[in-house]
Amino acid sequence: MALRAWILGGLERVVPPGVDLDLVLLAATRLLAAAALAAAALLAWRIGRRGWRSRRSRQRPVVLQGAPPGAGEAERDATWWRRELERRLAAGALRPALAALWWWVALRLAPGGPEPAWTSSELVAATGAAALREPLRRLDHLLYGGRPLAVGEVAALLARIEERLP
């Protein structure tokens, strides 16, 4: 009750005389409730949309096509991965091409072979290739994101990485 009295006291100072303060308070309460409901609906929509996007991206896993059976990614050399990258780009297999691009860069930076479980950040940290931090972050975003890719987008990323490779 003290809160209601405090609010009504404040309203008395700004509302013209003769206006029912209880009606003003009721209208303000309903307006706040509607705003809170709209904010909750917007939040639920955004959370639902993010979940739908992540489910959609999980439905299209990256498949390393054209790999010889039984051979691990790190067992191949950078030249093989570059040829595989070009082959996958020509075939329009963009996410597999991005995977080949990652292995090509990793083997160029760490000729002894990167750890297969390394992330792009770990690769940059282990090799000291700070100039590649942003392009490799972009590569991860394209590789694991759920939106459709364009050949030009992958080719532009390849060109940026080639410029910055030591």
C-alpha cells in the first residue's frame, strides 16, 4: 500500500485536478503490462529463431568428400589440400572447400602437422600467425554457420588468406 500511496502522490503533482488518479494508475499499469508482454514475446521469438537456425545448420554437416579411405586429414600435405580445395570449389561444394581451406592453411603454418583437434584460435596462437586471426575467424563463421554460401564469398576469403600467409 505504501508504494501505491507514493505513486499516487507523484501523480497528484503532474495530473490536472479533477482527473481520477485511480484511472490514470490503472491505465499506466495496463500499458506497462502490455510492454512487458510485448518484450517477452519478442524475446521468445528471437530465442526460437536462433534455435531453428542452429538446428538447420546441424542438419548439414561438413563432409570431407574425396578423401582416401583410412587417411587422416593431418596425414596429407598442404599441396594435397590445396588441390582438394580447388576441386571442391570447382564442384560447388563450398563447406567442404572451407574445410579443405582450413587444413591447407594449418599445414602451411605448421608443416609438422597441426593437432587435429585444434581450433583456428589455437592454430594462430601456436604458430604466431596473428595476421590470420581475422580471416580464420571468418572461415570458422562461414564453415559452421547455417546460412547459404556463395562461391565468390569463399574465393574472396581464400584471396585474403593467401595475402596474409607467411
